[in-house]
Amino acid sequence: MPPDLTEFRDLLTADRERTRKLITALTQNVSTIVEASQLTATDDEHDPEGATIAFERSQTSALLAAATSHLADVDLALAHLTDGTYGVCEHCGTHISPERLLARPAARTCITCAEGLQ
């Protein structure tokens, strides 16, 4: 287990706040894009602007999904801090190196297992 859990809790808490702000902004962007596409009579197949709107909506939705998934990982890491299992690889059960946790505080696997999952 990492020696100084306070540092990791601070990193995770800051990451959680940044991610929540990002989710809020992306949700607003998706709403704005959808609203804009409803206000104009675009034909995505034939209108060059329609393709741009569809691309923006798709890209923003993908970013929102990634941010939501990351927030779930951060929340899980915070829960593991509370229950005393933070820093344990969920695949092999070994301790995740402090260096990896500093780089990715919400890491769920050790570097060996992470490389094997790719």
C-alpha cells in the first residue's frame, strides 16, 4: 500500500473536481449542439454544415462518455482509500507501485497487468 495516502486522496479529490467541471461543460456543449441542430433545417447527407454538426455532437458525446467513465474510476479509487484496498491491482492482487499511482491516481491495475490488457 502506498505510504502517504493523504497525498493520493488530495490528487484524487482534485481530479474528481476537474472531471466534474469537465462533465458539466461537455453536457452543456452537447445540449447546445443538439439545440443548434434542431433550430436549423440541415440535411446531414447533403448539407456540408450538417456533417460538421453531426461530427461535433459525436466527438463531444465521446468525450463526455470518457469523462464519465473516468469519474467512476476516481470515485472507485476514493472508495478503495476508505476501505483500505487502495493501490491493490484488481487483476493480480499485488500492490500498484507508488510511481504509477502518482502518475495515475485512479489506476486499477499494476503496470504489468495494464500492459497485458492492451
